[in-house]
Amino acid sequence: MIEALTTEPTGEIHEAANVFPMLPEDELADLAADIKANGLIHPIVLDEDGALIDGRNRLAACRMAGVDPTFTSLNGADPVAYILSANVARRNLTKGQRAMAVVMLDVSSGNTMRSLGSDHDVSATSIAKAATIKAYASDLCNTVMAGTTSLNDAYTEAKQRREATEGREERARHAERDIAMIRAAAPDLADLVAEERMPLREAIAAYREREQREEADRRDLTLHFSGVIMELYGIMVRTPEVIVDGWVEGIVQQRKIPALSHLWTPEGLRDLAQSLAAVADAMEQRGRTELR
């Protein structure tokens, strides 16, 4: 509600009023000439604290014309809503500028984009574009309001920045997962990454290579073990007496290896049997019914 002046002007400008650009110099000069000839018809509007909320151009034109400005106060009303309403109604703004002003003044609380668009004669799509610009290309908000950049051009740039930001965020999430995996599976490589002695991608490659080597080792172990078991089983289908009676001393070359010499004694063979029993126990503990 506009009332008689209840406070003195402080010289400050309400931040919401600064959303709207000043008139070009030629238009401001025309306004000054009109004020000089006819006086200031619409007083400068202040908020309850004395800050200017409407009339920056009129104030500047008064100074150009050498006319003392008059002031009035806005009491009992939302200054931001008043600034938006006054400027949208009075100025020759494009649809894009209107949408940008609505979003910049942050009057969207409790309202849908469709209702905001309807209230200010712009589409919900334009409101959504302006919101994207504010979120991802805020430096372009003022250029849209100044008319030097169209809403659509600014939106195109904002979309590109949003996609770049989302791409960086996605890569960061992947990196976090990779680091967690490396730390759990290969702490030594994770330490190198943390100490910046190895890039993460190289650590991942080294871990994959290590996995491949370990898998190859497991395959070789499985093949060797299965071969030994098959040969041992083929021999043991004979009776134990035949094996012992037919044994030819000095033929088996492995007896010359100190670490294996014990194997060719009764105690060594019993140890081998116990080792096979331990393998069987491990199979049961892991719920396996056969070696694959």
C-alpha cells in the first residue's frame, strides 16, 4: 500500500530493484526533459527502512533535470512483489526478461511454474529455462535482463554447463567407487594414489593386471593339482602291496630334492594323506561338492 512518506530516504537501493536495468541514456534524457516540463508525476517509492524500491530512473532523471524529487512510502506490502509487479507492468520487457525477473527475484516459493507464468504473462517453459540459467549460468542473468542475451541463448549455454557439471559429478562418483574398491582390494595401490605417486587410472589398470595374473595362477594350480590327483589315483587302483613290491629305488628324481625326500617315507605318505584330508575339509567349509 502506497502511503505518505513515513521515513527519510537513505540513498540505498533495494537489491530487488537492481534486477531491472536502468534506461538507456537517450530514454533517460527524454524522461528528464518530461519531468523538467511537467514535474515528477509519480513519486519515488521507499520501503519502511528508507531504501528505494521503485523509481531509480525517475530519481536519476530528476537530478538531470534539476528537479527536487518527491518520495512516498510502501507500507504493509511485500516490496519484492511490488517491485516485480510495477516493473513488469510498466516496462516494455520481453517474455524472456519477465521470466528471468520472476526467477531472479525468487518469488517462486509455494507456486508452480505454471502459476508463476500465468501470473506474469509468461509460459511455464520460460520460467523453467530462467531457473536453469540462474542455477548453472548466473552470470548471464543480468545480460538477459539487459536484453543483450536472449533467454533461449542463455538457456543453451546453461544446459551445456549443467551437462558438464553433471558429467564431472558422475566422474567424481565413479572415482570415489574406484578408490573404495582399490582400498579394499589393493591397499598398497590405494596408498600410492593417496600419496599422488600414481594416478587412479594407472592404479586401476595395475589392479586389473594383478587380478588377471592371480586368476592365471589359480587356473595353473587347479590344472596341476587335478593332474597329480588323476595320476595318483591311476596308480593307487592297484593294491598297496603291488606298489611297494614293485618300487624301484633311485628311479624317482624328486627324491634328490631335499624338500621332497621326506615324501617317499611312510611318514611322508601319511602327511600327504593328511594334506589331502585338509583339502577335503576346506571344500566342505566352503560348501563345495567338487573341485572345478
